[in-house]
Amino acid sequence: MTEATQTASAPAIQPPVKNTRTLVGRVVSDKRSKTVTVLVVRRNAHELYGKIVARSSKYHAHDENGDFKMGDLVEISEGRPISKTKSWTVTRLVEKAKLI
């Protein structure tokens, strides 16, 4: 068989999904163009004393269409660097912000 017939008859195989880090956090700022700031809070035990301590980090995530607003709970995933401070992308909306 030739290569053309082998590739035409073989089913398309998709590459395996990379193991990228994903985090869930709350959007705290949406003022920048195509960018949201996401606050991720982690709760874990203190190494010595065992008390549950909350630690937080802020990440700049890419939001191409400006869909996500302040207060939304979103999932972000790590990717290639988009700018100096931005290497995360918003992948999905977990919970819409509640109106007060």
C-alpha cells in the first residue's frame, strides 16, 4: 500500500491532552482589555502547628471576548506566556456573580 491510502483509511488520532495546571478562583478585576485578575484561595494545614491557614494568589488570565465580569467564579488553566504577567487562560465559568 502507498502512504496516501494508509493515511486516508486510518482514523484521525488526536494528540493526548497535556497535563496543564487548572485552578478555580474569583474574578476581582475586569478593567483591563482581554484580561481578568483572578484571586485563588488555598486552604491547607500549617506545617508545624496544623492550623488551617488560608493563602491567596492573584493571577492575570486571558479573556478574549470579555465575557467574565467581577465576582464570577472561573476556572483558569496554564498555557504559554501571552504577555509579561499573563500565562493563564480562562477556560470555563463555574458560577455567575450574584447581584447584591
